[in-house]
Amino acid sequence: MDLAKARILISNDDGIHAPGLKILEKAAHKLCKDVWVMAPEHENSGAGHSLTLRQPIRMRQLSSRRFACDGTPTDCVLLAINHLLKDDRPTLVLAGINRGANLGEDVHYSGTVAAAMEAVLLGVPSIALSLSVPWGQKPHWQTAEAHTAGIIKRLAKIGWPDGVLMNVNFPHVANPRSVLGVKSARQGQRKIGDTLVQSRDPRGVPYWWVGDTRVGPKAKPGTDLATVLSGYIAVTPIGINMTNKPALAALKRVLD
């Protein structure tokens, strides 16, 4: 992909005013002149690949080539590609930079990954980018800022198959020079939300908060989790088709 001639669309799930979005915009402008933004009006973390179906979606223009949508990240990408840029579709979609990593099973909940996934479903290559930030700690945006443009350029040069998005995660490292490098990694395993915190409101009515405790096996070597925890930038190809081929082959022997 020739980024100098590309049309780049940017979205996220943290909202139009998120610092990670501004960093991604800045990186994209280093790579090409034709950069567009369509991001949610408000934070949509955990929205997953949800569409707004029971109410209208509204879009407003903030400046030249910069728009906000009152829907989900998926809505934003769908609206941008099929309406705003329908006569000259983007050649690359960038989603992020998310405040918080999208590792392991996070990809199923993430609005950032969903935005990239929607682009792939619409036939546009995409990259999701996220910054690892332990809960309660300050995000090291300078690390993502220092490496984002370079990662995008390298991936665009390599290319990847249709039906696949690239999921990039930056480690929680204060000094950009402390990043040990870039590694390919497979999706790891962890789980968010196993801990439910219960309490009662002032009227005595019970409520629950979805906790952040992740329960699962220790991060295995070669996974996105282990790679980021080791101080590397992890790049994981995520396929849209979720058919389990071994299970399908077993079914064919029994059912077909």
C-alpha cells in the first residue's frame, strides 16, 4: 500500500476528544495528506461490534474532514465509508489509539477492534491500535506517539490478506526508547468481568459493577499478552471468519 497516495479514515471508541485519537491523527498526517476522522461523540468502551438499530444516527462536522457521530464505533465506520466517503472510499482505516490494551478476549468486547473489524467487513484494510494502561495508572502516550507512524508504515509495506485486521498493542513503558521492539503474536487468553462488585444505592436497591479482575492461565510465550508484558509492541492478525476448522471437519464426518 502506497501511504503517500492513501485516503485514511480514523475512528475509535474513546470518543472524539480522546487524547489517543489526536495522537493517531498526528501520525496519519505524517504518512499522507488525505486524512478523515469519524469518531463517537462520547466514550463507547466495551461497545463491541454493536450497531444502532432502534434510533436514528446523527453526524456533525467539527472541521474540515473531521466528524463526530452519536452512535457506536461500528456506526461511525459504517456511516463514513457508506455515506461520507462513498464516492471515494478510504484505502486504510485506523482505529484508536485506545486507552487500555486490547489483548486476548478483549478483542470481542472492544469498540476499537470492532471499528477496525467493520472496515474489513466493508472491504477496507484496517489496523486497531491500543496502549496498555494498568488500572489506576497514568497512560504513557509518548510511547504510542513515538512508534505509531512507524508501525503503520511497516504494516502497510508488508500488507495482509483480505478478511484480516491488524491488532497492535503498545506496552506500558514510560520511555519510548525502552520499547524492546516489535513482535508478531497470537491472541492470548484472559477474561474480564469475572468479578462482580455488588452494592446498594441510597434507596436500598441493589446494583452491580462489572469488575476488572482478569482470571485465566498465565500469559503463554508467543501470545499478545506475554509480548506486551515483556516490553514489546505486539502485532496480532485477527481473522473475521470465526469458523473453527477442526471442529467443522469433525462435524462433516458425522453429519454430512
